[in-house]
Amino acid sequence: MTKLITGVEIRTCFGESEATFEALAEGRSGAGELRHVDSGRLGVNRGYHVEDAPDEALLRASEWLSDCVASAVAQSGIDVMRARVAVVVGTGLRELRAVERLDEPGITLRTAQLHFTEAVRQVLPDATEVITVCNACSASGHALALACDMLDLDEADAVVAAGCDAMTESMLAMIGRVSDEPTDQLRPFDDERMGVLLGEGAAAVVLERGDRPRTGRGPVLGKVLGVGLSCDAFHETAPQPVGIARAMRDAHERAAVTPGDVDLVVAHATGTALNDPTEARVLSEVFATAAPGPVVTGIKGSTGHTSGSAALMSVAVALQALAGRPVPAITGLRRPLPEAEPLRLVIGAPATVPVRVAQVNAFGFGGVNAVCMIGGAS
């Protein structure tokens, strides 16, 4: 059963949705100096921060999530007093940054605030249920899959799939340990990439069933054709080609499409030593019989790696391409790595190509993979 997308909102280092789409079209990078932490001690000095108050709010991710959910639901035109509306939030870290700050004077935290039920109910008090899933960097892709399942099972009239994460000192320390020198900019698929940099933000999309009268009054923005999942548990951090390929083929089967039907891939493309060549090889394999193959882009060179919200941010970009906007170029990509040379990478300037079906890749630690197939509104 096709699921209609009737609302979408994202928050990135550039601001809300439209500001983000404009920045992507212009090839801008949102990387800047780290705030709120001791960068010298961490071995990381840059990141892609959401611009908010100078003083670090305790529950920043919850604030962005609330804003995105409220905006997406308003776009959908759903009467939340009459319809059964559920919310699924994907996250990699929940509110871990708040836990890290518990030794600061005056900081208190309740366990319930680590999840996102309270944040969602601030703007959607009549939600039938709020579920938080913690599935690493593919979390919001898994939230989208669960949202589709809930609609299939008639557990809701509409489901908001969402994702959010804020930077944490713990994750920054980890990436600082695996780089020989601090990374200046995330460079997806680039032969001279130096590693990942963290971003932060939130995203939300509203789904309704496509086989019954609409719950909301807003326009249909696109469709979820299917979401493919895999969990290969190959390694704590290293990706496995077999598991990634399995998720892609599962997505194509669920969406009832062939590789030749896919016009655009919004890649995971983290700018890391292992992910980029692995993803490039798998894309070349899966689309080997689909010449000339889809155009391939990725947004993390502009937004940083936004962890739990990354999949749905890429879905929002795919929806723009499906609506006729040019496909943004890959910010930071100058010379493709050898494994990516067979791909139709969007380099240097946006690509004006017809897009009817888009694929969105999201891969997480432990081989937790989600691949979303998105179609246009018509």
C-alpha cells in the first residue's frame, strides 16, 4: 500500500527547510568552529551547528524536534482532535548531551526527558502514542519503516516519522580518535577525504494511507514506495557490502521497482575511509544493469553528519528533486575516489534531470541499514 507524504520539515545548520534547500543549491558548507565544548581536548575543532541561543539549552534536540513535528503536521492539514495520529522518532543519541552536562551546577534531568515523548506532546498533545527508536545513523529511516507498518496495520490514520540529534562530547571525542589530524570539511566520495564531521538537527514527515479518503487537507508532496532494512551485525563500525546491498534490494522489491526505474540516489556518503568506497561499490553493483544509472548526490558535505535525522533530511531533499528542483551537487567533492568513478555523481553544479523515483541510503553502526524509496506526488 502506498503511503502519501503530506507534510515535511527539517532543521539544519542553515535553518529551516527552505533555507537549507537554498544552501544546498548554492553548494555552501555549514561547517564552523565548535561551540559548547573544549575542542582542543577532543581533537575536533569544527562541526555543523544549528544556530540557536548562545547559551547551550539543555534539551536542544527536543526543541528542534518539537518545531519540526508541529510544522509538518500543520502542513498536512490533519485535524489532530479527530484523527488517530502517532509519532515515531528515530535517534542515534537521544538527549545524551544533557547527560554529559549533569556535573554542571544547577543542571537537573529526569530520565523521561532522554526520550522524546514529552517534547512531542508539547506540540501534539493528542498523539495516540510516541515511540522513540535508537538505531544509530539510520534511525529516522527505521522510523519511516515503522510508520509505514503502523499504517498497514491500521494502528493510526496518520503517522509522523521524525528524527533528531544534537552533537555530544562523547561522539566528538570518538571521531577525534580516529583521524590523524582534525578534519576541516566533510568531503563525500572525495579521494582526499579526511573523515566525518558531525552535524545536528531534526526532521519530520507526515504519512497518510493512500488507499482511503485523506485525513488531512494539505497537498500531497510525495509517496513512500517502500523501505528496505537489514542488520548484518558485521562489525561495530565498519560497513559490510552484503548487508548494504541486501537493504537496497529489499527496498526495490518492497517498492516494486527495478534498478532501471531509479532516477536519483541520495547517498549516505559520510566522507569516511570505509563508508564511501563501500557504498560506491555497492551502488555500482546494484545498478550495473541500469545504464546509464541514477544520478548520485549526498548532503553531508553541506550539513555534516546529522546522525539520527540524516535519513529523513535526505528524504526531504529527494522530495524537492521529485517536485522538479535541480538535484544539488555534492559539496566538498573535488576529485572522486576510484570506486565512485563509475557513478553519475553530481559535481560542481546542480543537475537538472527528471526524477520520478528516488532512493535514499542510510547506514548505521553495527550494520543497521535503511534504504527508502520515494516517489513523486502524481
